[in-house]
Amino acid sequence: MAALEEDGLTLLATVDIAGVAICLHGDPDIRVQETESAMQTFFRHRPASPPASAKIVRVTICRGAMPEREAGLVKRFDSEQAWSLWTSATRNVLQLQPPGVATALWRLSTDARFSEGRLHCHDASWLKASPEAVLLNPIHYPLDQILVMLHLARQEGIILHAAGAVFKERGYLFLGKSGAGKSTMAGLLAAEARITLLSDDRVIVHRVNGRWMAYGTPWPGDAGIAANIGVPLEGVFFLNKATATAAEALAAGEALVKLLPVASIPLFDRILADAVLSSCESLATEVPMADLRFTPHPETILPVMRLLGG
């Protein structure tokens, strides 16, 4: 068990995604429980410390009734499905409250840079049957994805709708909107023993020490692929289903036009949105990108492997 910190709280768990460590702190008698398979390799229960190189987001678990939102906040964004963002000059409040639900399922109040906050969870998140206080891990979609997106925005990090694969210790991304064939391509690549899959739906790219890296995430698609791996990014393919398999290299401007619709951009914050747009432009300029027309057939893997090898 981790030692108690100076403020009397314990590091209860961390969720480490693409080098961003979301650290849950709270009373030492709280146990955070993880039940979803996609999150297992990203979650650590009572670690001695977060990874030494991680960018830290500190979240303190608060007990008791969920308070009202702080005064002076303005609604900045509403997904119209579940979560919303409220802001002031110095504070941000994220909350999850699906339509028709009387109270928020969770509410996170953070500083202006989303680096430290206090989290209140609905009673349904606390398992009452256990002798100790057991909390179902609240750092799940959409909260984990929101925090990672906002935290990486200023640091040349982007969440992309993509399947990701590792071949010869290099990362390759297969991008496309829903229905473009990400899951199909992931299934084809999974049959090749020399390939490791990062994800079949969302991948993070992040420039680290001047080099673009690709990371798996705990937000898989239908195939449930979610690997906590980071590798140098070697190439990007935009998927198009066709009757034959072929690739055509893209100029940086062409690639950027195709990249923006599959990037998660916080349009509700001009500064962060501009930072992500700039990162997308750098990515399109610095990493080789191509259109990939492919047919969803097992034989497709052979020409795709030749593309990766080349």
C-alpha cells in the first residue's frame, strides 16, 4: 500500500494513457475497483507512484453528497447526450448527466488547465456491500478521454479515430470515419502473427522529444482491442473500401484535409482547438500519409504487409 501523503490522502489508483497519468487520491480506506477488460492494462491499483515520465492529472475523490455547481460558471459545451463543461476564469467543471437523469453521475471541478481537481461520484458508483469503501473506477469514457484530450492539446497530442498496428517495432495507423473499415482492417491485421494491434477504433499520437509516437487507448471498437503500448509512428493510411488494394501517397495539404475530420478537436476552447489544429498540420507534414484502397478479403493482408515493409 502506498504511503499516506502530507494532506492525509493516499494514491488509490492511476490510469495511464499515452503517458498521461490520471492519479486518483482519497481516504486510505477507499478501494477503487476496475471491472472493464479494456481498461485493465491501463489501470494500476494503489501504485507506489505514477510512472516517472508521466504527465500528471491529480483527481481527489470526495465523499458525501454531490454539491451544487460553483457560482459564476458559464456553460461552455454540451454534448447533448451526456456530458457538459462549465467554466469561469479560474475553474472548469465537467459533469456527466444523461438526459432524463435527475442528478449528475459525476462532477469534476478542476483548475484552469485541467491538471488538478475534485471529483464527486453518484451513490450508484459506491459499492455498499463491502466492509471497506469500494468505488467503481470513475476514470472511464467519457471522463478519461476528455481529460486526456484536453491535457495533451497543449503538448502536441491528438486523439484520432483510427485502428493502429505495430510491425517491426513501428506504428501504422488506419484512419477513417465510422464505416470506413477500421474494424475490418484490424481483423485482417490480427490474422498476421508478426503484427501487434494497438486499437481498432481510437489511437493517440503524441510528439515526444521531436518524434511522433502512436499509443493504444482503452477506447476500443467492436473488436475490443486496447493495448497499452507506445511505438514510433512510421506511416498513416486513410481507408477506402474498393475492389482492389492499392495505395497513393498524399501531399501534406491533402493529408491535412483528410486528417481533421477524424481528429478529436476541442472546438469549445479556441486556444486548445488552435493547438490541436497546429499539431495536425505538423503531423501531416512530418509523417508519410497515403490513401489506401482495399478489399475486405483475407488476401488483402499480403499487399498491406508489403506496404508496411516498404
